[in-house]
Amino acid sequence: MTSMSRARVARRIAAGAAYGGGGIGLAGAAAAGLLLAEVRLARRRVGNGPSGRVPDAQGLYGGTPRAGGPPLRLTMLGDSTAAGQGVHRAGQTPGALLASGLAALAERPVELRSVALPGARSDDLDRQVALVLADRSRVPDICVIMIGANDVTHRMPPTRSVRHLSAAVRRLRTAGAEVVVGTCPDLGTIEPVWQPLRWLARRASRQLAAAQTIGVVEQGGRTVSLGDLLGPEFAANPRELFGPDNYHPSAEGYATAAMAVLPTVCAALGLWPAEEERPDAARREGFLPVARAAAAAASEAGTEVAAALPTGPRGPWALLKRRRRRRVPETEPEPTARPS
């Protein structure tokens, strides 16, 4: 599928989500007998690893608060990828990696909270956001959402998926939190999935990721493409970047994802160097209609899309950035204190 075709599909899905349209099929109808047989086979081969346990990474990272510098509040929402399922230690989860990296770059402690739920689909975000905003005196400074894989595997209509995600971003932004969304990963990289299901899974993942980007940016959030990031790199190094279940990322896989998301988290909080905020033509950055930016981001690792210019004749515009990744700390991060 070309970038322009993907932009058109993403625009249709996002429009359906915004105006209550019906479900637009992802990559066509995948109900043929062969495909259903392969889905069942893949599900039998893809398990939850040795344990479905998710390490508890919540706590304070980066030491004690300095005078006049209270901890930044970072909250993770979404599915098993946001929670960190597939690793054994808290410091290997994406939340811990992001909290530790943010604390180092901001030179402030970071208080990490997670309401992410393994197996969650986008319709669970309403519940998760309610938990996050239950105490209005402790609204997060930044929320990171990773969602979408279960929507594809459970064949949730993409318009419905994007509608729930957009509503979650709107509620969090209205409450005063910055929001960064890691869009749907590339399910075509999962080893037990065979052709033609692998091709359909990749196409569906990228269509949803592009539509998610439009919905998020229109609500004032930012997105980072995880699809292409987890595609070539994971496909080339499956033993290193996938965990024991061949489905969830390994510790190295989560570190790769965290490196891609961290610059956007810092930029959303105004912590990124000012000279790097200007688009760099040499890195093919610039202003595009949001649907075109979304389609381009769905095909390239770690690409950020954020709202830029007012709506014009061609719709909303966005800034597409290919930020340089920052490495997470070399030592495995652990919280210095648990929440009370």
C-alpha cells in the first residue's frame, strides 16, 4: 500500500471515529477459512510466556526532590506493552526505563504510576483514564499510552478503536496532562504468524497506527510510531528483541521502544534542546497535512507527529519529526521509593 493510499484509509477511519461511522474493515475481510485456521494456530503457539506476571515498577526514580523541584508525574496507560509483560524485573519495563531516562534528562525525580492492563483494548481506556483522573490534585504531567495490538487481534472495528483513544487523549489533555501515544506495533513481525496472515497483520497494524495518529494529534497529543520500529529491528533480531513467549518484547526490545519514545516525552514537557525543535530538511522533517504525516509515520521507526498549524483547506496540519534517540541509562533502573 502506498503512502497516499494509507493516508486516505487513515483519514476515512479517523473521520468515522469522529462522526460515529461504522466499522471500516482493516485490510479487508479476514474471515476466510484459511485465515481463521492460521489465527487459531498462531494463538496456540503464542502464549503468555512462563508467567503472566507483570513486574511492579511504580515508584520514585531519580532520587529525592530538590528544593522547589517536585517530582514530575509520569503515568503509563494501555495494554501489556505499556505494562511491561514479558520481562522479569521492574527496571526492564518501559515505564521504569522512561522514568529513569526522564529523571536524568530533566534533573528532577520522576514519580511513575501505571494503570496499564495486559490484554486491554482501546475500549478499556475509559476505565484507565478514570483511575488516572480520580484525584484531580495529582494530575500527571505526562501520560504515555501504548495500545492497539489487541484491537487488531480481536478485530475491533478501527473506527471504534480510534474513537476510544481520541476520547482518552481529550480527557487527559483537558485535565492538563501532556499525552504521548505509542501507536499500534507491527503484528506482522510475530514469529508464529505465517503468510498470508502475516501480511494482513502488518497491513492492519499500519492502517490502525496511521488512524490513531490522526485522532491523537487532533486532540492535542503526540504520537510515536512503534510499528516500523518493532518491524525491521524485531524481525532481524527476534531472539534478542522478543521475549520467551515470542510475542511480547524482551528487556532489549522494551529498551529499544523506550529510546524511541523518550525524546518525544521530553519534547512534550519542554525539555528537549530548542535547536532540535526546528524541522530538519536533511532528516526529511517538516509540516504536512496530518493524514500524510500519519501515513509516513506508520512506515518509519520512531517517527513523531504533533499538531502544528491551524486547519486549512486540506485539513489539520502536523509536524513530522525524526528525533535522534537518546539511550536509556546503562544500569538497570529501579525506583528509589515506592508510592505510599
